[in-house]
Amino acid sequence: MITQIIIEQCQRGETSAQRKVFAAYGGVLFKVAWRYLQERMAAEDAVAQGFAKAFQEMAKCKFDSVAKLEAWLRRIVVNEALGILRERYKWTWAELSELPQYSTGMEEQLDDLSAAEILKLIAALPPGYRTVFNLAVIEGYSHPEIAKLLEISEGTSKSQLSKAKALLQCKIKKLYWHDFQK
């Protein structure tokens, strides 16, 4: 368990405390990076780079709670994952023709899906959709923040999120096609 004392030790550069912080958050932050990158090595790179940056900058920060440290580490890893996406992949903001809206009855189908199934559906989204969806829905970023992070317009962010949601609805509909035929 991470305590305020361990945080202060990290801020002083004590490697034993840094190891404890990495052990506590490395796995969780790997999953965060994985949601964006969908590649093991790239996600590991994002986490490693994120922790290196965090440990370098920690002394300059004030953490009055462990939760603030967790949020800060998460934000750093998300930014590292986005940086890797920018370096390794061409941003392609997928354009789909008008997607039908399937909202009637979707709540029941969502209740039947496990978290793992939902994450699998999100992972199958095109990279642009997936990235904006993760930032907006899972991480809680606003459209102005997403636009700044991804160097796109707010309109593109909103459009990508809307299309991601529509595509997810279509995918869920396909999973439960028999329920929609009743």
C-alpha cells in the first residue's frame, strides 16, 4: 500500500520507494496504455517512459493524497501512450457513412455484457475512434482537452466520439441480433 511517506521518499529519489510505487501501479497503468496502443511492447514502453518521467518530475509536485498521485501517474501514462501513437501510427480519423442509431433496448444488452466483453468491443474500434472514446468516456477528458492532446479540432473530437458510440451500438446489435428480431 502506498502511503504519504512512500510518496515523500519517491520525491527525494529513493529507489526502494520508487520500486514500491511501480509495483503498486505498474499493472494498472499497463492496462491503461494497452487500451490505447493494443500492443504489448508499445504499452510497456508507455509505462516505462511514464514512470521515468514521473520519477524525474515528482520532486516538483505536491501530492496531498495518494489519489492525486494515482491520477497524476495515469495522466502521464495516457500522454506517453498518445505520444507513441503519434510516432508510430498515422492518425486516420475514420469516416463511416451514416451509422444507424440503435438505442432502443440497448440498455438490456449492455447489462448482459461483461466488462471484458465491452473492453474487447472498444479495442476493436478504429484507432481514432478508440483513442477519443477512451479519452472522453473512460478517462473523463473534455472535448477541448482531447482536441489539445491530439492536435485536432473540438468538432473532430465530438464527431469521432459520436461515431465511436454509433459503431459500438452496431457491434452490440450484431452480438444480440436475435434479441432485436423479437
